[in-house]
Amino acid sequence: MNKYTILLAVTGLFSLSGIAATNVSSDPASLVNPMIGTGGHGHTFPGAVVPNGMIQPSPDTRLYGWDASSGYFVGDTLISGFSHTHLSGTGCQDLGDILIMPTVGKQVIDGTYPGNTSNMPYASGFSHSNETAEPGYYAVLLNRYGVKAEMTATPRVAIHRFTYPANMDGEAGMIIDLDYSLGLQRNNNMKLHKVSDRELQGFKSTWGWSFPDQDVYFDAVFSQPFELKVIEDTVALHQGDQPRPRCKALLTFPGVKGGDQLLVKVALSPVDCEGAAKNMAAEMPGFDFEGTRKTARDKWNRWLSKIEVPATDNHDDLTKFYTALYHTAIVPNMSTDVDGRYLGMNRKVKHVDESGDSIYHVFSTWDTFRALHPLLTILDPKLNNALAKSLLDKADDLGVYPMWELASNDTGCMIGFHAVSILADVVAKGQNSFDPAHALHRAVLTSGWYPDSVKAHESTVGALMPKAKYYKALQEWVPCDEDNEAVAKALEYAYNDYCVAQLARAAGDKAAEKEFLAKSKYYRHYWDAESRFMRGKTKEGKWRQPFDPRSSNHRNDDYCEGNAWQWTWFVPHDVDGLMELMGGREAFVNKLDSLFTISSELTGEGVSADISGLIGQYAHGNEPSHHITHFYNYARQPWKTQDLVGRIFDEMYANSPDGLIGNEDCGQMSAWLVMNAMGIYQVAPGIPVYSIGRPMFREMTVKLPEGKQMHISAPKLSKENRYVASVKLNGRKIDTPFISHKDFVAGGELTFEMSPKPTKWGTKSKK
């Protein structure tokens, strides 16, 4: 079995060794580089996980700041320990629960690491030359203690293997830190309980981004007996800080001698310690580290084998692709115990329905509705249906769909209500096991029509109430002088309302369908024909003044993490209507050309750091731009789409720690790459049609449900031959640059003939 050892190169970048072309089909996990995204602002973590697992053991290198969102940043030189819950690629900090750190000799727990307030006092230095990361496995040498730390996992249980130094100077020990969390969130409650001299259980409830309560229960079992000292007090972490509750377990292992290995199993549960112990008994009854590691790798190979790309001369492209596919299965995370129990958003313990489908959490819907969930409708519709059901279950508890759900809490983060986009797409593709009328009921409530009987989460209501307030007053726009991010919110509301209409159609509710289709046209209120941008409009109907389309003031203007150049194009559900609004196809193309060719200069006092990966004013580093390259297909100039998606694949993704141009955002940044590498992209989830770009490999086989396959080939594809001359589906010519979901998942052969120059393929009207 090959593994990637992360090496610090002379250039300061990381490289992978041991890539073997023969491993592509038998061991695609060997082509994954978990370090991609751990630098720049990708905010990924390199720890040992299995697809969509509950537990994520991973090293934590810093506590504070934007680049501590996942706990790990590749430029750091200290590790505070290994916590068991992590977010992948978000722009906010949370989790980092149940941290463990092996020690040798005196255990230091007071203060912070000398001279570094972003690390705990027991932190250790490490070198990337002694660090290994691969799917389902992570290892590192802790210089301070001389301990080699290794970890792997099942869905609900992590197992650690600590090898203590042969010349150990002091007693083998371990710190289990309950009050630790990323960003040092407020601890509401913490408890530790010694079950035996080999088993420890505990509980913590924190209040951070996920509020008011994020509950984590754990069960830890050790291969050697321990002696225990529990620290329960209050202490100020930094001088001048308010004292914080502290709860730490200081363990020593008299039987562990120099050179010995100590194994630790940690199981989690969102319900109780009994649930964690059941998870442990079901998934890891013994201490089989190597067997668990092999099973974890097998799980990843099953996921990664859903798309098979033969070996190519460009190993970096293969690694970019398979790492992206890897990142699409990190979240959402399972949040159901083996006995079927989970914690509802009403804070009650519930049980899964008769289908047995797990409930999941960590729904970054503002990001993932765009490409991650559409990708899952192709690769794993059963899982995606379970994710949609999870959102519907949460809406039943909450009253409305959550905006950004985490640990059975709605963070209220971002804008729009995109859970409805995810459910509408599942329904449009006929993959739902839930009742569309049920989904519609919750969607109508979420759209802003709150009866007094609905007691929705305060943050969700606060975020959506502007829509409710102004729409109920029969005003068809959100006034920029009365609400922040008004243009971005309203454009997303229009798309979301279109998705509600699709649910209404499926439910047979013609009145609701008509009403929400009308609302989906409200984007027209923001188009200013004079400036030719979507602009803020006051309550009196006047344009926002002054106006600069390049200006950004991060989330404190009329746009959300962007500017007018990027947001003017957010009408994915009615591209023809937007084209008409802009003055027709030629005017639309001229405007679109300008987006990609003008200066990338940004103005404003607080330019959003999320505006990155610029081509002109197109910003690939953030989600609002992700569909725009495919708009050329609607305007009958598909060669420009083909050129741009290839350029983005080459320039915005790389086989290095800074190989993501923006936050990974729970799989969305990577899902864009995977979809476009297949030669397709869904511009508007809820409309079951894919826009055709061009494939990024000469050959690819997509494994579909029920044993079907879609073989995608472009034999003459090269850096020179990057334009499409013709496309055939099962021998039948496709004349327009679109393919239905139904046709794609039916399987067969999708064949691209390539050309070194733009061609007339796809230039006919799609009607």
C-alpha cells in the first residue's frame, strides 16, 4: 500500500511521493493529498476520517483567527493535540472537541505555550518531514515528547496509537482536555467519569458559532491501565482575561515503558455516554489499529472509485481531481448513534424513521447547494436523499429550514434559504423518498410567511424576517436603506422562490406554484439599465448612491462577500430573462465578456477576503461566481465556457497546500472541480439539466447506481485541443450544450471531439 509522506521542499511547498500509475483503479486513495487546502485560505484539515463520518481526529495547530477554522494551518510549527470534531473549509471557527495529547514527564497545563498564545501550554513542536497524511490515516512525530502519534477511524470511533520513545525520560502520560475548543468557545457544562482503570467517559456542552448548546459525549478506552487526576476549576488563560471553567483529565500509565505502544479508542455520541459506549462496542470492540486503518482506506477507495480516471502523464491533475473527490465526502457528517438515536433541533432525543436512514449535520447550504448536492444526485442519490430528509427533519423541529446547521443548532449564517434548493433538486430528479407536499409546507413557511404558531430559531427568523416584513407589506424588493446585503438577499430569495414553485408543482399545488413563480421574477427590480448592474433600491424606490460596482465592504453593503460585478449574474433560474433584461443576447455577451476582461482592482474600505481567484471581476474563490462561466452556453458562445473552465482547472487548483483559491466550504469548491472535470455543471439546482463545458481528462468512467456507467471520452483532448467540435451521447449528436440529468444517469457513452480552435458546436438556439 502506497502512502504519501508530506515533504517540505526547498521552495517551501509540499510535494507527494510514491505516486504509482497502476494505483489509479486499484487504490485511488493513493492519489489523494489531504494537505491540499491546509494552506492559503482553504481551511481544510489533514486528519483521519471516513466518508461522512461522525468523528474527525486531526491535529490542531492554532486556536485563533480565520485560518484556524479547521484547527490546522500548514505554516504552523506547534501541535496542541488531537481533537475529534472538525469543520472542513469553513470561514468560521467551531468544534475542536475532546482534545487528547500524549505526554512524557511533567504535565504542564497552566498558561499557554511560551511566546505563543494560539497554542496550549502542553503543545509540541513538529516537522512536516515527520508527518504523514493519507485518506483514513494521519501520523506525526511530537518533538517535545518524542512520541509518534498515529490515528485512524471508523464512522463513530477514532483509534490512536502512541509510540513512546525508547529512551523515555519520565512517565508516560496523556492529557484529555474538555475545556479546549477551537476559538475557545464558552463552556456551559463539562463532566468526567472514571468507569474503570482503562475507561473514561465525559460530556461537554459549548456555546460558540453553534449555539446555544453543542453537546458532545465521549467514551475512551485504553490498552493499558491508567492513574487519573481530574482538574476542575476556573482559570484565566491570558493575563487580564476573565476566568474560564476548566476540566482536564491528567492520566499516567505506570505500565508503559520506553518504546511501548499505547492505544486509545475514542467514541462520540450527540446523545449520551451510553450511546458513545454502544458506538464503541459496535464499531471497534478490540484494538485492531491496522485492521481499522485498512477498512478506512477501503471505504475511501469505494467512494473514490465512483469515478475512474485512467493513469495520465500529469499526476498533479490526477491528484487535484481525486483530492477534490475526497473533499466532497468529508461533510455533511453522520449524527446518529448505532442504536438510531440522535439529537433533534428541538433539543430532544429522537429516533430515525423506519427507513433507517441516518440523520446528518453540518449543512453549509449557501455553499453546497450549488455543486456538492448536484454531484451527489449523480454519484450517491440514496445518500443525498438522506441529507435532504435530514434538512426536512430539522425544519420540523425548528419550524423552518435551517440556514447553516451545525450540531443541531442553526447558526443563522449567510443568506437565502437554500435547503429548499437541495430538496427541490432531489424532487426534480425523482430521487425523493419524502412527500413533496411536506417539503413545500416547510418551504412556504421559510420563505417569509410566519404564522404566530411557528416558533422558529431566533437567528433564523432574524435573518429571514426582512423578506417576511417587506413581502407581507406587498413590497417586491428588500430596501437597501432598511436591510443589509439587500441585493444579494433578494436575488437569492428570487431563486429560492423558484425552487419553492418546483416543489409546489410536484405537490400539485397550482396556486402556490403560480404565486412563487411570480416572486421568482422579483430580481428584475434590482436591474439598473443606466449603470447596467443589479443595485440597491431604497424603500422609496431610488437607487443607492454613491455606487461603485467594484466596491466591497465585507457583508456591510448591498452584497454578500462580493460586489455588483459578481452579484449581477445571480439569476440561475431565469438566464433568458436576465438576457432580455440586459437588452438581448449581444448585450448580455458584451457584459459577460467585460466581467472576465476588466481590471481585477477592488475598491472599498473593507474589501471581503472571500473575493479571491479573480479573472477580471469573476471571483472563483467564492461561491456566488461558480455558475457564471456556463452562462456563455445560454448565449450561444460555448467555446468561451470551454476555455474558462479549463483555465480555472489549471490555475485555481493545485497539488500543494495552497492549492485551493478560496475556502473549501464543506466540499463546494472541490465539487465544482469534479463536476467540471466530468464536462458538466448544473447552473440551477431544481432544474434537472446540466450545462456542458469540456472534460478535463481524455477518459473517465462515472459509476452510477444500479450498475450503470457513463463513459466520458475526449481522445484528442490536450492543452492545445481545448475546444469542443462535437458531442455524441450513445452515438446521437448533441447540438446544444446541455444534457438532461435523466439522460446522463441513464449511462452509456458521452464522446467529445476536440479542436484547437473555437467551433460552431453548440451555437444553435437551445429551444
